[in-house]
Amino acid sequence: MKRKWYEHRAIVGTLALLAAVVLTGFSVFWFSDPTELVGRPLLPPSGEHWFGTNGQGQDVFRRTLAGGALTVSVALLVATLTVFIGTWVGVLAAMARGVWGQTLETLINMTLVIPGLPLAIVIAAYAPPGPITMVLVLSLTGWAWTARVMKAQAMSLRERDFVLGSQLAGDSLFTMVRVDILPNLLPIMAASFIGACNYALAAQVGLEFLGLGDLSIVTWGMNLYWAQNDGALFTGAWWTYVPSGLGLAIVGFILTWLNRTLDEIANPTLGDRKWWRQRLPKHIPIEGGVTPVVKDSSHA
């Protein structure tokens, strides 16, 4: 019997870790102020300040926890908007006929040829800084790749018998998209969501590191910006940038792990192969040679 998504320990574990990062970070704002000046600047890690202090005399441990909440939240919002816009534009470009289909396809191609990160830098430089601006900038510059993938998949699905049957039955375009196309794109949408999260994390931190974020907020990108601005690399104050960089690496690993688990759900062959590899003796090959035959005990 096929397992539900919530029966996979990897999915539950990764979602729990992401939720812990967000909830723990926002709890810092509730119980303390991560922007409070707590001591002399650039104090090394100690029992009083676990991660030391930054160049402004703020506690790095608080700023690391609080920064993770806003950074991950922005990435999740960007991924949601990116997948939503890209899926609908791509599917409608594949399903619509005539002028509407050609217009949407032209829009996708025009957006793809424009370099996303330089465009995001230009927009962020002139837009008011802040998390909302970051979400809008990254979403508007990152949806086209998702739309391209969804358009290709929808074009292969529109020739299937169940879609042709819906057309003969007189269903509207939006009904066919909602009932026949989108349910079959859910695994690809999930993989696109994970990829969009990684893109949003990297782009967000990159823009903030360049000084294009709101200097008054606390994020991992702004922590790295202030560390660079205070000359941490030259003074040897590694504790001002290593925690935020390590947090980004851990979240990226979590998302990659989640993406691999979603691949196993979408492709049953991967899950079955892993299941047999865990249960068969080590000396029995299961690919590229001998095919194991397992006797069903119920018919013995």
C-alpha cells in the first residue's frame, strides 16, 4: 500500500526542523530584543554571550536565531508565489489556443532571457527596502523557470485521453486545468517549490549582503552584511558570520533532503529500490545483474 506523505519520517522531520527554525526565531522577538546593545563590540564567544557580540555590541546568538525566522519565512513566501505564478502561467500557455497562448509564451520567453539576479539588484536598489519588497522582487524575477517546466509538462498532458474526453464533454479551460492538469503536476510543483526556496535563500542573502536590504531588520543576510561592513574577515571575528552562514547551509541541506524524499514519492521505482536494498542481504545485487526473487510466504 502506498504511504501518505505524512507517513514519511524524512518529510515530517524536515518540516519540523523548518518550523522549529521559524518559531524559535520569532520567539526571540517576543522574549528579547536582538538589536539590543549588550556589551562591548566584537566580544568572543563566552558563557555570557554564547556566540559573542558583533561590531555594534549586539548578541550574535540572538541575531542568529531571530534572523533565521525572517530569512526562512521570506524564502517560503517567495517559493509559494513563484510556484503559483509559474504554474498558472505555464499551464495556461500550454492549454490556451490562439492569441492568449502565444502572448503567455512570449511573456515566459521574454522573462527567461532577462538575467534574474541583475534585474533583482536593479529593482531592489530603487524600491523601498524591506521584507515585502524582497518577496515581490524575487517572486517577479524567479517565476519564469517554473512556468517553462510546467508548460512542457502540461503540453504532454493535454494530449492524454482524459483531457480529450473533458474537451469533448464541453468542459471549460479552467475546469480542465483544475481537474485534469494540476493534480498530475503536484509532484513537479513540490520539487519546484523546494528549488524556489533554495533560489530565494541564495538571492535574498546575496541582495542583503550587497546592502540592498533594510538595515534595521535582523536576517542572516543582514548579519553577513554587518560582519563584512565591520571588517570581520580582517579582524578574525569569525563568530559574527559563521553562525549565519552555517544556518544557511543547514537549511539548504534540509531542503535538499526534503527534495530527495519527494522524488522517492513521485517516482515509486526509487522508493521500491531503497526498500529492497534495506531488506535484502548485502551480497545480493538488485540492479545491473541478478534479479532477486522473493518467495511469498502466504502461498507457501
